[in-house]
Amino acid sequence: MGVVVVVAAIAAYWMWGRGEHRDTPATASATQRASGSAHSMTASSPGDAPATLAVTVRDGKGPIANATVRIAPDDGDVLVVQTAGNGVATTKLAPGTYAISASAPDHEPAAADEQTLASGASARVELVLAGGGRLLTGTVTDVSGGPIAGARIDGAKLDGFARPDDAIASTLTDAAGKYRLTVSEGHVLVAARSADYAPQSRYVEVGPAGATADFALVPGGVIEGVVLDEQTRQPVGGAIVEARRDSPMMLLAEEGGHLATANADGRFRLSGLRPGAYELAASAQTRRSKQETIVGLGVAEQVTDVQLLVGTGPVIRGKVVDDANAPVAGAHVRTFGRRTRVEATSDAQGNFVLEGLQAGQYAVFASGELVLPGAPTAVELATKDIDGVIVHVQRGFKIKGHVEPRQRAEIEIDLARRGEQLMPAMLAPTATNDQGEFELGPVVAGDATLTARCASGDQGAAEVKLAPGMPEVVLHVTPGGSIAGRILDGQGKAVAGASVMASRTDADERTTIVNGMVTSGVQAVAGLDGKYEIKGLSAGTYRLAALDRGRPLRMRSKPPSVKLAAAEKKTGIDLAVDRANGVIRGVVTGPDGKPLADAWVSVQQDLESLVQGVAGHAGPDDDDDDGGPPRSRTVMVQATDAGGEGDGGGVGALAPVLTDAQGKFEITGLAHATYDVVAEAQAGQLRGRANHVTPDATLTIQALGLTTLSGTARGAKGPAALFTVELDGPTRAVRTFTDGTFSLGRVDPGSYTLRVSSSDGNAETKVTVAPNKPTTVDVVLVANAVVVGAIVDPSGKPAAGVPVTVIADTGDGRMQISLEGPPPTSGPDGKFRIEHAAGPVMVVVMTPPRPVTKRGLTLEPGKTLDVGTLQLAAPAP
């Protein structure tokens, strides 16, 4: 069985099915002050009258008193209010758009549609909460152990793409720092924050017995400054300022970075920042910072008088068209690149302008309420405007339906493999309402499979033909099969709060990892007695694995394989695991070898270990040979906003810790896997690493001074006009530059492989970086090779919009595909053209669940290789 690993650094292209959610971090008072607000974003503009919002919260029995209503503007202060005895909470708000959700004890949280409030308007919203939910409790303290009162806790269930639901349950901690919150059962993202502290977020597996999540917050720092025009040096009011750590961030508490809006005087304030170094940039319509400004923060430090300059840069202009080349109005046009992402809306003629972009390579696509993205349009933006960009979409429609018997269920749609539908077809699962009703889309005409899994254990599937105006789909469900047992450790004791994942293995197996969390398969959380039950399973063969916070637990024996007949219930299927009780401890020292206090230490499971834990969890002796046809196992790894080369304890990781006065640290509760450990100190000026560490280890990490790596890139025609630099070593970075020169900041000392790629050629060289000593390197580019070919469907017709890539052929039968943004795709005639470095390669047509490959190819510099016609296989029945 082959194993394919696909690593996608920007996965949002495949996730367009649900709108992105933005949340403002919590603070300590009922009216929550947003991190990064120079002034209240909800303050009325001159002449604006406040709007009135009345939110009614009820259940099937009537109004709910003392329910918590969470009101979050697009940008600004989050408001948390309680309903009165009649179940109504009324408040005055500035005009704007708000996300509203409500929660109450012993009820599932719920969310309303976004509300846009006009000046002086009155609006009423009703939220109906279903009974149920699970109890989440915990305590919020500072690092010294003192309780933090009034900290806000947000909890939201994660969907199949590891994104938090819009239904966010919220509460504030009491005087002892304790909280109680009713959330949905399953994987929940929990965030904690108070005004003077840096936020924390983590995954929690909430089972029938509930869960506990404690937080120890570190005092937050502040960055203040002003945004100025680079030419006139005049303040730029209303500029958006973003501060991004060189490490992944978490949703809810740290959504990819900290944002602030400058006031009329151009002043901005970012607060609640954890220690470390931040890259600051500002944008204001057509103006943007040409390069980031690096600011270092110590624990609770305040940095003032930072100046950010913005100037006019190149723009992308174009038009959105449909299959018939007719203009599409109101489409949301987006760019995805390594650094800058911007959005625009097409006008009545389909025209759009994307402003505020840095130089780089971008994939441009569009989506909308009733249109689907076509193949992304690749654009290289250097120093001049790009005009005439055509972005294709498909006209779509929505389908409605319900499950029968009517009940709450989770609905998934699997679109048949059809050329351009390969990537956009990955719609997130959707939940029905209490009456079992659902709506999906947009979709395009064709065949699809709808599946339903109900909380009751019922399940069902239906083959449907999608067509505009189609009647409502009735998805019949019947009792499904189930697998039950216990999760036990090496002493036979119950492992509470872990999850069991059942993955189908009687077809090609697919595993999806999003932000370090396994999201595929059917999962259930074990109770306090270690018992689990996975319900609503269709007939088939399943492999079981145990997960802790979405990551594989080490199995003590071969994972069970269970074959289920229709509606069969298997019991006594126990899993023996090593519980997540590993410890990594040690001392952080400075360049002089002396212990460093207040160093920020974090751990993150490295990608290779995570992939092996999923793709290889069957063990070396398990080849899945059941006498049937050969199968493939594909592991899709997606990171949705991984912010750079550093490691700050990203999504799903345990919270980082600070060293004590003797430089000592200890991180507990680790699964037995392999981790990278990173220590930062002195406002981000010092950093040290220890890679491939396994618990239980004792380390000494020396934090050394960071420096810069710069140089030139020249091809046969002179300095490269636009090129990308990839740094592989202690620091990992990818940046795009223009005019033949590059500079990378905050580089750790050590040995590196430096790769440069561009349309002018490519190169790879080795370089060693010394502490506190700037390093330079001059790179001579070698001409690229070109791969061309054509893709046809099973009937021999050209297949358009099919994702295809070229990767190095390692010769061991494995594939690891790393992508920054959407992959290249075939054109309307099925043809493709890809530039790549010379050497042994393979062509991979990325068709799920098994790619089409052509191996044994050798590319020569400056030459074109025609690989001929590649035919897609017919979908398996």
C-alpha cells in the first residue's frame, strides 16, 4: 500500500465552502475591550445614531433568564450581556455588522445570522437553544498562581476542517478565577483572555463526562505607534496595523495575528501581546508597508513611538467571468500568497481591483453565494500594476433537504470526480436544525453522494443527481452500526478524555490533518471510565486509533481492525495506548552559558512525527494485506495561516511556559511522540532550539543572538526581477523579493540549505550563519526545466482545472507534496505547463483518493520535457 503525504501551507482555497470567522480576543469586563484597538471600533462616527439590538434567548419551554449573549463586531469591542427574566437582552450599539451567539447552562450554544445595523435602527434577534451540551470547567490564573477574575472564556466546537463553529459559548471567571461553561460535545477550541494578559487557546476533547481546561496567563505587552505616509510623512488615519509573530497562531484568541485600526491621528495600540518578536505592517487602501518592522517585547513590556510607513504599491485589476465568459457581479475575489492576502468585490461589470499587495506570486480566485471558484489564476506581481486578469467561476445553486425520520444530524456531500470540481468540491460538513433540515451549496450539476450521521446512531446515504430547481432531498436514515470498548494504558487503567477514530480501510484510505489536528474518520470521546462508543457507522471495515487533543497516541499493540455488517454493534474493542503523560524539562541558558529567567519555551510535534503517527500507526508489520486490490493511504496536511518560520506552540499544542529565576522549565502532559522545543528570550533577541526531542527528556537549550541573512540572486539576464527564497535549517522561512536582492531577518545560527526559484532560474546552496553576525551570499541561478503535458478524463476528453504538480522523485515509492496555496491546474484544453528545477522528478495529478503519477523522469536545465497524455482513472464504485 502506498502512502502519499500532501502538505498544503495555505488550505483556504479548498475551504471556501464556509465563510471565514473573525473573532476579537476576550478581555476582563462585560464590555470587552478588543486587543489592538487604538480606540473603540464600535464608537459612532459623527452624525451616527446608536442602533438598538434586542436578543431573545429561549428553548422549547420558553424564555431563558441569565443566558449569556455574545455580540462581536467585525472589528472592535466584544460585548457580553445577560438576558433578563423574560429572556431578552437589549443593548445600544454603533452601526455596523455583528456576529451574535448565545449560551446557557445545560443547553447547546447557538448563533444567529450576521446582523448589519444601520444608524438609529432597531433590530430583534431570536436564538433558540436546544437542551443538552456538556460541562466545561476550569480555573484561570496568572503564572504566579494568582486567580484572574473577569477573564472571558470562549468555547466553540470544531468542524471537520478544525475551524470553530459560529455558535460560541462564553462566560466570565468569578473572583476565584473559576468558570463553568456548557459547550457542545466533541472537539472544542477554548480560549481564555483578560485585558492585561496574553491570550491562550487550546483544543479540548469534551465527552459525556465533560472536561476541564485550566489556563495560566502571562502578562501581556503593548506596542504603540503611528502610521505615516512614506512620501509626505503625514499621519494615515484608519490604517489597519497587523502584528504577526514568527510562529503559528490560534483561532479565537490569536487569529493569525493581532489587528488594530489607527485613529484619525494615525495612532495605533496593540495590547495583550505575549513575549517575543513581532513583524508589524500597515495598510490603507492602495498604500501598504513595503517591508515589515520588527519589534521585540519582553514580559509585560510596553514599546511606544513605533513608526510604520505606507506607500502606494502595484495593484491587480481584472474581471470575474462564468463558464460562458459573462461577467459576474458581487463575487468575492481573494488572493493567496506567502505574505499578503487581500480581498475585493466585483462590480456590476465583474471588474475588480486588488490593492495593498506586496510583490510576490499569487493565486487569485473568486467565490460567492451562488458561484463556485474555478481554477485559480496565477499572477506574478513585481513593481508594476497587472491588468486584464481573468478569474473564472462556475454558476451554482443550493440544494435543500431533510433527514427522515426527522432529527439532528451531520450531513456531508461527496461530489463525483469531475475535472474542475476536484479541489473546490471539498465542502465542510453541515449540521441540520432540530427538524432535520439542511441546506448545502453552492454546487454544480452532476452526481453526488449525501451521507448523514445522527446523534441517535442512525445513518444513511443517498446518491443524488444535482440540478438547478431540483426537489428537496429526503435522506432516509436507519439504525447504524457501532463500535464500543475502552481505552486503556499499560497498567490496564482507563484513559479518560481521549478520542477513538474509526477510519474506513475497505477503500482507499484518506486522513486529513488540519492545524496539527486529525479531523478525518468518525470520532468519539471516551468518558471517565475510558469507555467509548462510535455510532452511526455504515457497513465496512474500520481501523481504530486513539487521539489526544487531535493527535495520535502511541499504540501498545497493533491497532484493532473491525469489520461491521449493516447495523451491527461490536463491543469489547479495547485499545491499549501509552497515555499522554510525557514530560520535557530543562534549563535555558544565554550566550554566556548562564541561566535565563523569563524565557518563553514551547513545544510542537514535528510534522514528520505527526504524519508517521497517523499514516504509520498500524505498525511496521501491518501491511493491510487482506487479499484485495492494492490500496493507497493519502495523508493531507493543511495549515490555515501558519505564520512563519518560528515555533511558538501553535494550534493544538500545549501552552508555552516561562522559565523561572534559575532558567528552569517543565512542560507536562505530552503524548509520546517527537517534538521540536523552542526557547525565546530578551524580547525575541535570543532564540534556541532542540529538535526531535522525545519525552521524558531533560534538555539544556542555549539561546543565541539572531542575525540577518542577505544576498543577491542573478540569472543569465542579470538580477532576478521576482524570486522566492526558501531557507531550510534551524529557521525555516519562505519570502519573495524583487530586483535581485534579498534579506531575511531573525535567523538562528546554524547550517542551512538556501533555495532560490524564479522564472529566471533556480539554485540551491549551503550557508552557515554565525550568532550576531550578518551573513551574505550571492546566488547564481540555473535555468529552469519545463514540463508540459495533457490530462484527459476516463473517456479521453480534455480534463480542465485538474490540480497537477511536479515533485522530486526520491526513488523510495513515497510522495510528499508541499504546496504554498493552490496547486497548478490544467487549462480548458487539459494541457499544463510547469517550471521546475532540473533532476529526477515525477508528475503527480492530484486526484482523490489516489493520485495519477508518472515517474522516472529526468529534467535538464533550460529544456522542455513533454510527458504526453495522462488519463484519469474512473471513480471507484
